[in-house]
Amino acid sequence: MEKILECVPNYSEGRDLQKVEQIVDCFRGKSGVKLLDYSSDESHNRSVVTVIGEPEALKAAVVESIGKAVELIDMTKHEGQHPRMGCVDVIPFIPIRNTTVEEADEIAKATAKEAAEKFGQPFFLYEKSATAPHRENLASIRKGQFEGMAEKMKNQELWKPDFGPDTIHPTGGVTAIGARMPLVAFNINLDTSNVEIASAIAKKIRHIGGGYRYVKAMGVMLEDRNIAQVSMNLTNYEKSAIYRVFETVKFEARRYGVNVIGSEVIGLVPMAALIDAAEYYLQIEDFDMSQVLETRLI
């Protein structure tokens, strides 16, 4: 069977949809590559693409998309609710079929090397590809965001890029790239316009605040809807389950007299993560994944 990797690049453009389409075009009609999903968020001013493919074909498409993003996105003019440091903010490679994290790591490094040489974009290796412990966490790399990154990178001992120039690209910023396991991008909306409440809840549930080990969270404001949101990445949905996080956010929201009014999944989600939540809420006993019809399709 062929080797398949997944890539979920995040681009710092979610408002100019013509630019988004030009970037996404890099993944269309390419042999060995399949575009699965893409979505844009105006408040975050960010687009997330989900694509799978054979390692080398996928690398080529991602490199092309980086070049297009560097060409089209000017970070000196970028504004949005989501933290960001580059025109392509983060590029994770994820093993899906007949591949390992080690193989995803090899492709991530090869992608960064080629893109840095072609476009002058600096790259930090993160997650499983990180070259130092302080670079494993994306939030640590991104701290300071685009506006503070050039000053931060003056400390070359700590923040010299793994590939590319020693400082930011003047309009493209800097990119994090690396291998990781599948995650769930899961957001919970609250019936309040007070983003400080969402931020306080996020601090309680995320790992660095003493919360769940595999949860990264922050509070953001959805300006178009005038509501606050707890925006999360569940980096291991088996150990930090969606339903557990959802119930905890509801629990923490009560202290502020706030209710959960909805949730959303960004990009694609493993079926097992949703089945786990359904099994909990429906109190299904002795359930097995083989009972899901789609898992029996050939």
C-alpha cells in the first residue's frame, strides 16, 4: 500500500478569498495529492487547509503554496484575533497510512529546506521535529508574534531558525514546521461578549495552566457575532477527550453566569474522536468501532 501523509498548513489570510483560492490552487489537480478541506475565518483572519498525499508529491505542493503565500500575504498589514507570526504560520505533517512520525519529520525538514532556499522564509522546527526542548511548543515559538519576532530572534542562541535567514522575512515573517500526531481543532462559543471570561476559562483547562495534559487553549473574540470563544487544540483526543473538555468548559462558565451556545470543529476530525463523544453522551454500553457502518466499507 502507498505511503500517505496529512498536512494541515495555516495561512494568515481569511478575508481576501481571492488570495485564499490562489493558495489553495497549489493543491488542486496535483498527482499524488488530494485536497480534503479548507476553511477561512474572518475574525481570525486565517485559513486552514487539510491535504493528504504521497510524501514527495505532498512536499512539492506545500512548497509551492509557501511561495504563493509569501507572494500574496503582507504580514505588516495583517490583523486578526488568532496569534500569528508568518504568512504561513504553521505547517504540521502527520502520519496517516503506512508512515511514521519519523517519516513525517523527514518530509517536514525537506520542505523547510527547499522553501527557505527558494523564498527566503525562515523556519523553526517544532513538535516532534524540534531541535531543542524550548521549541517543541508552538506557543513558545510564536510568542511575540510577527511584530516582536525580529527582536526576539536577535537572541541567536535561543532563536536562530533551523532553516533560512537569521531574521524574519520582511513581509512573510517566520514559519513553524514539523511532525506531529493528529489533533482536533475544537472551539466552544459562549453567550457573552466578554473575551476575558473565555480567556479565564482557557487558562483553567489548558495544560500550562494546570488543566488537561493534551489541551492548548485561548480566549478569542468573534467580532462578526459579538461573542467570545474558547479556541482549543486537543493534541491527543484519546487522553484528553472532546466530551471531557466540553463538560469542563460548561462547568467553568457557570461561575461567570455564562452558557455554552455551540461548538465547532475546524478542518477534519478523526471519526474515533466523535464516536468517543457520542458513546459518552448516549451512554452506549460495550460499543465497538466495528459497529460504525462506514468502517465496514471496502
